[in-house]
Amino acid sequence: MPVIDIPGSKSITARALFLAAAADGVTTLVRPLRSDDTEGFAEGLTALGYRVGRTRDAWQVDGRPQGPPAREADVHCRDGATTARFLPALAATGHGVYRFDASAQMRRRPLLPLTRALRDLGVDLRHELAEGHHPLTVRAAGVEGGDVVLDAGQSSQYLTALLLLGPLTRRGLRIRVTDLVSAPYVEITIAMMRAFGVEVGRETAGPGQVFVVPPGGYRPTTYAVEPDASTASYFFAAAAVTPGGEVTVPGLGAGALQGDLGFVDVLRRMGAEVSVRPEGTTVRGTGQLRGLTVNMRDISDTMPTLAAVAPFASGPVRIEDVANTRVKECDRLEACAENLRRLGVRVATGPDWIEIRPGTPAPGTGIKSYGDHRIVMSFAVTGLRVPGISFDDPGCVRKTFPGFHEAFAEVRGGLGA
């Protein structure tokens, strides 16, 4: 029975790096994720003047509640959405001129609801080319705080950036949210802020929800990063499509912060055996996968994982309320549909849904990655049942899991697939 050592959570590592930089003292992060995205975030902090010490199993960050030590910086955010969205908010708390740019892929991804909110709070932020996209420049003079309205219907990261900013403002923040996608990621943020000494309040008054963030800064701590639940989904799915196959992920179980662990409930509904214990989670394939209709708004990063195993179900699999997957590293909904069609599987799509019919995928199919790590990792699971699947850009997994192909090959051997 394969026991998988999943790398640390990307979402948690990025938030922990922000919190550590904002705290008043030295914070140690235990088992952070080392990947292109998180290395890019750490590099961004270094460019802003923070000291980030890195060993194999821990990173140490010298925090500074007054904002970046550097008075001027040029930060390249690579492909990282958390880097591109969180660091301009952090920079706004300082005093200086900070320019941010990103990869061509990240330049295409939207920022406008966040930059509008920052401007409403008095931040001098200017987009250099396209409004609402990188590159941008922040002329920082600290943030007063107060009331702000935010639409987080495209990405919960907009709300997370403001929540993280709140304690660093002079008056704190009251954030009225009119729409919100991927709500469990906001719960991760709030739980982590609590670990760094800040309690976020909530009110329901009128339309939407109001988040109340007090001023006063963060306290440093030692923070252990739990395994990445989105990454674990590929290994859980591998067990589910292998009759008698079993996979256990230690350190990711009852009490986990990440909502994406909810993917195992989808596998349970389809017929897999699932055990979620305090010390870890186990999924076992029963030889049966049923079709289903499922709303994945809150766990949309695992939509491609389900799409990739859907052809092996006994009935149609319909995934709903995932419009936000169209503005990820690529249009994931369309990328999944295109690759399934390449495999000879019947697919229908709408603005926010995809429906996949049962079928026998064609062997020897080339999968188009669109430069998206999650497309490659998802269709690697399809490859357990379909010989000869190949990828045009297998290396794009370095964004979150540089050793994915080696780890997956090991699991494949353990499953006898």
C-alpha cells in the first residue's frame, strides 16, 4: 500500500511567507513547499529587502511590521498568482516605490477587483500596460485602513490579500464582500492569521458578508506547513481508478485547514472507500466508479482531477459552478474538454460547467498541457488506465511539485497499475 509524502501546501506556504514577513520578529516555517511558485514568493520578499534564510526542511524570515525594508524594488512574480496578488498589498504598507511584473501567463490573469480595493484605501497603484493586469507600480506611504467593498467572485485571493493586509493598516479594515468563490481558502487565511496572533471578526449586515480585521500587527511563531491537498488529489484519484488500489497521505486528515481535502468526499460518492483520520487520509479503489453531478465551486482546483478520471465512471459526470477555472493558469475547463476529446471521450461544456460521458480513452494520445501543472498531473491519472499517454510540456509541474513524475511512477508501481 503506497504511503505518499506529499510536499507542503502551496497556499499555506505563500500565506505563511506573507505573515512571517509582516510579523514583528523571526518566524520559522517547517516543511514549506519548495517549488517554482514558492521560491518565486521568497525571492520577491528578498527583492523587497526581507531576510529569508532557507535550509532543506525549514525557512526563517525576519519580519518587519513597518513594510518592506527596501525603499525601491523591482519584483518579478514569475507564474505565481499568490506572489502577484499578495506582494503588492504587502508593499503598500511600506514607504517607497515598488514595481511588479510577471510571466506572460500571469500577465493575462486578472487583478482589477484587488487593485480597485487597494486604490479605494488610498494606495497609489498604477498599471503600466493593461488596466487590471501586471506590470504595476506601487508608490507606498503606508495604508490608513477603513471600509472597503470587494468583489471576490473571480478569486478568493483578492480577499486573502486584503485580510492579510488588515493588521498592518493604521485603523484596521472592514471588508464588505459582494461575491466570493473558493471560500475554504479564506478559512485557511483566517486560521493562519489566528496562529500569528490576529482574530478576524465577521458580520452579516445587508448584502454580502463583512470581515473585520483589527490593527496591531502580527506576532512571530514557528509554523508547520501541512501537505498540499490539491496535489494529494492526484494520488487519491489514482487509488480510486485502480481496483483494490490503496493510497495513504499522512499529515493530511481530520482537522486539515485545506478545503481541497473535500475531493475525497467526491470520490466516496463515486464508490471509492475513504477513511479520514486525525493522522492522515486513505482512499481505496473498489472497482466501481459511479457518475454524479457535483458542485465544485469551493474545491475548483480539483476539477481537472475529476475530469481526468470521469471517463472511467459508469455514468455521466457533470461538474458545475466552476466558471473561475477559466481564469487560472489557463482556461482549465476548456483545456480539460479539449484533452478529453483528443482521447475520444464525449464532452459538453457551458460557461461554468462540464459534462463528461463514460468512454474508453484512446491509447497513445498526446495531452496538451497549456503550460498548466494541474492539467499534466490530472491526466497522469488517466494514464494509469490508458497506455501511451504523453505530454507536450511535462516539466510545467515544477510550479508546485518538481518531483511529481518520479513520485507518481513510484505510486503507479505500488498500485500495480
